[in-house]
Amino acid sequence: MEIAHRILGMVWRTLPEGLRWYVQWLLNPKVVVGVSGILVNDRNEVLLLKHRFHPEYPWGFPGGWVNRGESVDQAWLREVREETGLQATVEGVVMQETSRLTLEFILWGRIVGGVLALDGLEILDAQYFSLDNLPSGLHKDHHAVVRMVLEGRTVALPVMKNRSHRA
């Protein structure tokens, strides 16, 4: 077995980097990456959206899926613009959640511009809420995340640039 490992190692090192990357991609599990986040205004209120396609817990954060080539930060800022018309900053990552087929990042940021204009296909309503006035219809786990952000119990993380893999 030791000899087979040595031979495989020698063959692996002779392969072009692009081919090595492709083999690794083929052999590893695939997941869908999602992103959502808490938008805070200058009065320390959170903007929640009433989503058309989430009947059990209609109130939630702006978010969606990360497109190929996007960073998590870029994807969330795009989703915020698409769903609300607002411009925002990314201040940090609050948490990440995983399931069998998904990896989701929950970010937080501040509103820095734009005019509230809802995507009528996905979003039914948008309102600002204080910590003491969160709506029914917001998932209980999201209450805790909002509390963390509004009470300042998060850590700002540096924004990392995309790294592309070229063959």
C-alpha cells in the first residue's frame, strides 16, 4: 500500500494544476451556497422582508444564492439591491449554517444609500423593526441572530478578495 501511495503521489505531482483542481472538484461533494443578512439603519433598527415564498415564516432577511464567481459579500450586496433597491455595506459574518446540501452565511451590514423599492415577485412587504418589536412570523432562530447584531455582539471580519481557479 505504501508503494501505491508513493506512485500516486508522483503521478499527481506531474499533472497540470488545472487538471489536479478538476479531479479534486469531481471527487468532492457539491453544495449550494446561500447568503442572507441583517440590514441595520442609523436608528439601530433591522429591515425585515416579508417573503412571498416562505409561508410558514414569511418575515426574514434579504438573501439568496451565491452565483458562480461571486464572493459571499458580493452575492449578499447584489441580493439586497435586487430585493430592496438599497445599497449596503458588509460589516461582518454573524454565523454560518450547514445542511446536507447547503452552506449558508448570515452577514450583517448597514444601509448606506438607495431608495426602498421592493422586488414585487419575491417580496410582499418591508419594515424596520426594533429589537423589542420583532414581528411574529420571524423564525425563532432569527430572533437570536437579530439580537446579537443589534446588541453589538458580533465581530467585524476583513473582506477577502475572490480567488479564481484557472486551468
